[in-house]
Amino acid sequence: MNQPFVDYYEVLQLSQTANADTVERVYRLLAKRYHPDNKETGDVDKFTAVRQAFEVLSDPTLRAEYDVKYDDNRSMMWKIFDQTSAADARESDRRIFHGILSLLYVARRRQPEDGGLGIMHLEKMLGCPQQHLDFPLWYLRQRGLVQVLPTGQLGITVDGIDKLSERELELPADRLIAESSLVSQD
């Protein structure tokens, strides 16, 4: 039986680009917090998850193997829509608008000050080429829902978050990450 994919970067609350020193520093902090001997915040399950994540992400060979699986899993998990299912151009655009805003929302939630995604990342996660994103990105920027960050990445604006929360752009529940796959931050 296949075990569900575990996002070790999420477990350690790290970016995939975190270097080895950062991985170790964050691991030590979280291990101390969740160690079963810690009477205030000890949690055996969280400690075990943190330890497993560290064992993989601290070993360069295991991390490289994991990163391949990680990229494949994220790409499958974030397929917001199926391009062939759109009935017309407006419906297709609406789905792309929604997909872009949803992905940028998650990036902003993870890093409120500078969370964004590059165009290549959006292409991969949405499963559509850049030329299909050009118009929607232009539109979303013109409406002030998306902005170009100082890093050159795209980020959702406050107006974009508000627009995403409206019913017309609501993300279907079956497209969200399961709550159980996220580590709570007590």
C-alpha cells in the first residue's frame, strides 16, 4: 500500500531552497519544541515527523531523490484545472485567473512580506504554457489583483485576496491541500 506523500519542507516550515545550515538550525529549534521531554510543547508525533524530515533533507543524496518526488507531487497536487474541460474561452480564462490567484495566495500565506512565484513555477503548477498565461497575468496586473514583486516574482495583492474570497472564484474543496497534511504551528 502506498503511503501518502509527506511534504518535509512543510514539516520543517522551510522553502525548498533552504541551505543545509538552515535545515539543521530549524530542525534543532523544532526538535527542541516538540521533544517528548518538553512538558509544555512536547508532541511525539510532531517530533517524529520533524526527525524524519531532517533525516531526508540533511542528506544531500536523499534530498536530491526527495526533491524529484516533491516536484512531481506538487505538480500533481496543484493541477487546478484541466485545460480540456473548459467549455469556452471565458470559462478557460476564469479558471486560469482562479488558479493563478490561488497559487499566489498560498505563496503569500507562507511568506507574507515577499511570497510570490515565478512564471515558470506557475506554468508547471497550473499545467499550461506561458502563452496561455500571458493574457490572464496582464489582466490580473491591470486590475491590481497581482503585482510584480521586487524579486521579479508575481505576488497576490490585498485586492487579489479579497477577489479570491468571493464565491465566483472560490476554490473547490477537493482542490485544497488536506488539513491533515499541514503541520499545525502551535
